[in-house]
Amino acid sequence: MSLQLSPELSLPIPSPVGEAAYRAFQWGKNVFGFAHKALSTQASDLMLSVLRDLQSFSSGRTPPPRAKVRVSADTLQVLRARYEQLLQVDWQDAEAGYYPHALLFDNPWLDFARYYPQVWLDLPQITRRVHSKRYQEFSQDISTEGYPKYYLQNFHYQTNGYLSDSSAELYDLQVELLFGGTADAMRRRVIRLLKDALDPTLVGPHILDVACGTGRMLRLLRGSLPKAALYGLDLSPAYLRKANRLLQELPGELPQLIRANAEAMPYADATFDAVISVFLFHELPGPARQNVIHEMSRVVKPGGVVIICDSVQLLDSPELQETMEAFMQTFHEPYYRDYIHDDLGVRLQQAGCEVLRRETHYVSAYTLARKG
């Protein structure tokens, strides 16, 4: 099978060569991501040390040092094996025709090059926020009216949370750095689940992405389901603006995006053939988690598909408990501890959906359900 480097260009590269190119591409992103983590952690630790010394000098009291984040060699070995498995499955699904090979190489390089310096420029603000434990800090020009309290957080210590255009521009790059270049590979695992579960007689299925953010998942869906009617819902106007620009890069694409709270979606009952959500539920408190699942079930048609992709949990990946603990220590994620003990399958059943499949890939878990 030929390796497609873009939708417009297909080169007759043998499959083994194409796979080698893909793996080199992914490993390059992985090495860059972990190098960034190492350097940014050293810089942040240095700044935190200076801030603690200044606080100690001014107050006469020495603040306790921040706990060191440690992951054992055994856990790192598990992560390495999971990473290799993810790359293998990602390539195999492209070979099987679930999505074109072009999607494997679809990265916003110009955006990444443009905004990577801003990631470093934002680090001092993030470090000050970590030091002072200010987790609900927003600029005066950011309106916080009308948002649920749980949403008004500096998730990941991001400046202005999810409410600024700057945050939206940096988000995809930050997530790629966080996951060592695997964010899209983990998103693509949704595609096979979706295509296998959809009614094969549907010519143009209606699919809703709940908390669509910057539109990366919708862009991947468009590449694999060219005739689908795609919809996106998100609470952040800044992220929807970014999604609109990202999707309009695709020829003929007319983004159907709406700003709304996923706890009260502005759609009629049984509107969609499939409803998906990616990386949302770990940032919701338990009651909101259940409300969103009920809404996903309400707006999907009987027999329709519901797919949730999010972080691994203790019930399916206890061997990664150290990684989960490290994530909580490193980032401001106030609902994550509750999330990793939650059972989304039970919540889906309470909403009238039958759980068909549960699987994990690298550090993400996937739940596939069908509405009864």
C-alpha cells in the first residue's frame, strides 16, 4: 500500500518503508517531547527554588519544598511497551483502511513552530501560579460569567484556563508535549471503534464531538469519514474560534460548531448516530460527569453509538498508578483523583446505554457503548 503524505500526494513507497518513516516520525516527536519535559522541569524547579528563597527571606519562615515526582523503572518499562503497541496499532489501522496514511503525518508544524517559544515565555507565570497555589486565576479582560464553577480552573496551570485565545493557540502543542507526540495517535483509536460500531448502511452519519476543543478530533474524523455530517460542541468561545480556523483549512469544510454546556446540550432527542468525547471526563466532577453522559445518551438515536476516550483508570490499568499519581502532582487537575476511581461503564448503563467494549492504548482508555 502506498504511503500518502497528504490528501493531494500519494507516493509509491512500499509498506515497510512507509512504516519505518512513520515510526521515525513518531519517535522524533517523542524524543522532542521528553527533552522539553526535562528542560522545562529543570527551569521550573530553579524558579521555584528562587521563589521559596525569596519567601523565606521576607517571612522568616522556610516553606516546605515541593514533593518530587518519581516514576519507577518498572513503570517506565510498562509505558515503553504500551507506546510501542500504540504505534503498531496506529499503523495497522491505517493499513486496514480505517483512515488514510496521510492522517498519520498530519501535524500543524507552522503553528507548533510559531507557538513553541510562547510555551517557554508562559513558564514563569505557570511557576508563580504553582508556587502561590493560585488555581482559579484569570486576567481582568477575561469574562468568567455564565460558566460553571468547576470549569473556572487553571487546568494544567494554564494561564487563563480554557478562556483565552492564547490558551487555545497553545493547547494542541502542549498536549503533544505532554503525551510525547502521541495525542493524535490516541485520538485515532476512536476512529476504528466508531467505524466498526456504526450502521454500515448509513451513508452520511451525523456525529457529535462533545467538548471538541480546538477541533483536532473533528479534523481526524473528516479525514476518515468524508461523507459524515460532523458537529462540535464546546464551552469555550476561544477554543471554538481555533476549531473553526483549523477545520476551514480543509477544502469545502463548513464547521458546524456551537458553544454550549455539555450538561445541557441544545439538541433534540435522538439527533445523532454517534456521540463521542475525547479527554473531557477527567476534568469534570462526578455529578457533572453523570449529567454529560445522560445528555450524550439523550441526543444519540436508539441503537446509536457513544464513545468516551480519556485517561486510563485504576480499574483497567492499576500498573500505571504511579503515572496517575505523577500526573496529579505535576498538573492542577482537581477532579482527576475521583475520576481514576470512577466507573464510566456503570454511568453509561445508568443512562440507558449498553457497554460493548472497553480497551486501553498507551495512557488512554476507551469505552464503547450503544443506546438501547
